[in-house]
Amino acid sequence: MHIFVNDQKIELSEGATGKELAEKMNLNAPNQSLGMELNGKSMDLRTPLTEGDKVHLWSFEESEGKEIFWHTSAHVLAQAILRLFPNAKPTIGPPIENGFYYDFADLEISEHDFEKIEKEIEKIIKENYKPERSEFKNKQEALKAFSSNKYKVELINGFDEGTISAYKQGEFIDLCRGPHLPNLGKIKAFKVLKTSGAYWKGDQNNEMLTRIYGISFPDRKSLKEYLQMVEEAKKRDHKVLGPKLDLFSFKEEAPGMPFIHHHGMLVWNKLIDYLRSCLLEANYIEIKTPTMMTKELWEKSGHWSHYRENMYTSQIEERDFAIKPMNCPGGMLYYKSNTHSYREFPLRVAEIGHVHRYEPSGALNGLFRVRSFHQDDAHVFMRGDMIRDEILSILRLADKIYMTFGLSYKLELSTRPEKSMGTDEDWEIATNGLKSALDDSGHSYKINEGDGAFYGPKIDIHIRDAIGRFWQCGTIQLDLSLPEKFELEYVDADGEHKRPVMIHRALFGSIERFFGILIEHFSGKFPFWLSPYQVTILPVADRHCEYAYEVKEQIQKEGFICTVDDANESISKKVRNAQLLKTNYILTVGDKELENKTIALRTRDNVVHGEMATLEFLNRIKEEYANKELMSPFSMSTSST
């Protein structure tokens, strides 16, 4: 029989499995052939193939491969726990962005137990079980098999009609839809990371379980690199650096709603100014819509029925209102303020809107997950034949913005899900428009079949920071729903009233979150144009203070942020204080500098560049600022420390 692997025709014997296909293609390394996509569905390699099947073998480099690898590893963790703590009851153990976790009832452990858990895991991996899938005839059979575990029973009772399956490795069996690795021997490195408490099903009204986090890899080098990255991430943690640099804080009186401090606002305003300059150049107009609007609006948009539990509501004069969790409905009302012609298209309407969403307290995470934040939204209205060109325009804008911060990125296209609105023709036009633009953009991209929003396909942009972590920030979404719900129209060239196509797009995403990402990306050492601590002048003695303030005035006249540290402390202490604030340039003035009307320059990496004319220093930082350079022009200079 013949099957197709990435359009390559492969001949196999009748009844051959995915495993035999992997062997024929010599894809047997630990990071290869972890599972397969068979005619669009993820399956185990044990699955038999048939004539004409289309197959893709997942590797560890792909997110689907990692998911299979880490889900199997979660089962290994659960098997080890049950061997060591037989009274523990396993509940759920999903793969997550980096690794996996498993929640257990009736289990108490601490970090002191990690070593023996890892030894047991190592033993299980050496036993090299081949996970076996079994399917239950019906729900009753599944309930009987897991009758001793009330958590599994609750899960089974909550399942819709359909196949219920389990996976077995050695003595361990677990309720699971799969797929799993062909054998445990592919796991070459395993680390138990931490333990914490977690409510069953995330509901604080349920009992507290013990959650164990872990990670695994197909080679030891990857584990070592990951652990090094985790240590580096701890040093860059924005929740630590933010308060240290006096950028932001959180208060009990406003949980999940950040207070941006003066130095944080210096960065914030530079981000907004830069964004607005990009929008102006790309022919956007900017609007501002109300923060609170009536229940009727949110009913019309669909938020009241689908998103109300995440919205802050109020009643005024016997009318229900909601604080906006999204800017879109206000943008629709703005569009309806006037009659529109096709000649206005594409109409690019931006809004840096302040939104509020109720997030459970356990989900809050510094600036990364908050209840009050700003979105750099835009709603672009156009005709259907403009989709490709407008997507290309947005991708160029995204590239310009992310490159300014030294952020590389990857793109993903998500297509029509099973439950969606709109006609087949609408979806085909929309999806082809996005795909055509991506093809023409020159960027590689991944297709996530069926992962689009119910109202349209979308492109997600994942930025990569300085230590290799990816963050989903930008999104470009075609919306077939809101123009219909709000009955948006334009007058076309033929005089007919027609429905516009609309794109939602955000590039920073949440500005608070993007701020947090930048803190960690730069490790608090912002480039000069963005820095809240650009220049600090250190007078050696009191007699040098007057000159220090003269230099400060010169620098401030050019629009730069400059302070004088005239505290009665040693120069070394002042230098240290400036370095702790990640100050870009530290200028020392003493007798020599006073006499020559110069400055002595030191950069924040503690490189001393020595005496320099103030005008020369100013000219170089003016150029650095204007070009938004990521690296200091002084960093290439050679001098002693």
C-alpha cells in the first residue's frame, strides 16, 4: 500500500503501523517519531495505516510532539508516585507550555522527596514500557474500571458521548485520550521541578490537591539548557525587577490592577509615543471609547451571554452597565456614527483602550496576567478583496515594531473550528486572504487546523525574548460576526449597501504584559531611548556640585533624563547605586573635569571610558536616541575598568 508523508509517497506492506513507517524512514532517534498526525488527527504510532493515508510524524521540535512527550512523562510521574505513595489518588496530569504537572489527592510531599521520586522515575524509564491504549465499550465500563477513584469517576460522568480510552504502562493505568510515546525509552532526561497546592478543577470551593510539576527531554543537554534558562529567568523576573527599579507595584486595595510609578511611566510613555508614531506613519486614525456601557450593548455583541462572569458590572438609575473587557463593541458604535464609502477603505481605526477583566486571584501573575490593562487595538474595515494587502501591511508594521526591541517572532495561522458562524464562502475568502498574505510575506508559519475563533480565522504572533522564551503578543483576526451583529454597512462603487470585512489586530497586545516582557527581555537594562534612568552625574566632592548641575542642565535641555547624586557618600557607593538602577551612563565630575569643563564617562557595565568633552558625549547619545539603538555606541570602545 502507499501512504503520503509530507507529499512524499511511501510504500509499506498492508497493515503496517506508524512505527513501521518511522523505521522505514530511519526516524527512530529519541526526539523523532513521537506520534503522528494521521489524516488530520493526532494518533499513536501503533495505529495501523491504510491505503492513501496522509501522515506527519511529530518530532520534539514541534509543539504537538512536545505535548505527546510531556503527557506521557506525566503518566511516568504518576506511576512513580503510586509506587512510593500507594494511598495517593491521581486526578489529572496535562502537558503545559514548559513540561507538565500532575495533581494528586491524599498526598503530602516536600522538595526532600524529589530525589527518591526521580530515582523511581529513572527505574520506570529503564523498564521501557510501551504505552498501550484500550477503549471502553461504554461509560458504565469506564466507571467500573475507575470506581475506586472518585475524581476519575467525576471526570467520566462529565464526558459527552463518545470514545472513552485509557493507557497502560506496566502496572499503571490511567484515563486518557492520548496519544502517547511508542516507548518510555525515548525519555532521556527527567526533572521534578516543584510542588504546590491546587484546587480540584481550579475551584476554590473544592478540596486542595498536591500538584507536582516536572519536565523531560529526549536528551540531557536540553534539560541542562532548560534549567540554565530557568535560573536566568529568575534573575530577570519582572515581579522582582519592577519594584526594585521603582517601575510599578500592586496594592491589596486593587488586586490584579497595577500601579505604574513615575519611572515606569517614563518607559510607558515612550512605548505609547513610539506606537503612535508607527500608527501615524501607517495611516491609522485613533479614537477613544467609553469605559462603561450599557447591558444592551454587551447583549448585542454577545459578551453578556458568553463572557459576563469575567466582566465588572454596575447598576445606575435602574439600568445595568458593564466596564468594557474589550474595545470592539465601542469600535462598532464609532463606525456607525457616519455613513461610509468604499473610497475610505481600508479604514484603520486604532484605540489604546483601558479594559478590565475578572481573573481568578490564583491566575494573577505580575504584569503578565492582570485585571486592569490597556490594549493597542485596531479595527480595520475593508472590502473582501483588500484582505491580503491589509494583512501584509499589518505584518510589516509588526515586523518594524518587534525588530525595534530586538524581538524575533514566529507566526501561526489558525483555521475554521467545528463551531463557527458565517458561510463556507466567507470562511474560504477569509482564510485564503490570510494564507495568501503569509505566503507573500516571506515568513514561515505554522497552520493550526480548527483553532481559529468562532467568528473568523486568525494569525497569532509569538515573540522570542533574549533567553529563548516565546510569548504570544500580537494577533490579527478576521471577524465575520460583529459586522453582522451591528449591521455595519458601506456604500460600494455600484451604489449598493454592503457589509464590510473587519480585522481586529493588536501588536503589543496588553501593554502591561508587553512592558513586563520587555523588563525580562532586557533584564531591566533598557536601551537608552527607552530607559527611565538615562544619565546620572556624580560629583566627587561638594565643591563639584555646582558644575554637576550645570552639566545636568545641558543634558536636560536636549530632552534626556538626568539626575545628580550629591549625597554625602563615597564615589564607589554612588556608582554602585547607579548601577543597581541600571543607569545607562554614569558621569563623574571632579577637579580635573571642573577645570577642563569635561565629564568622566562610565557605562552601566562598569567600563570606564575616561575623560570626554560634554558636547561629544551629547552628540553620541543624541544619535543613539534618535536611532533607537539597542546597543550603546560606547560598548565597542576599549578601555580599562
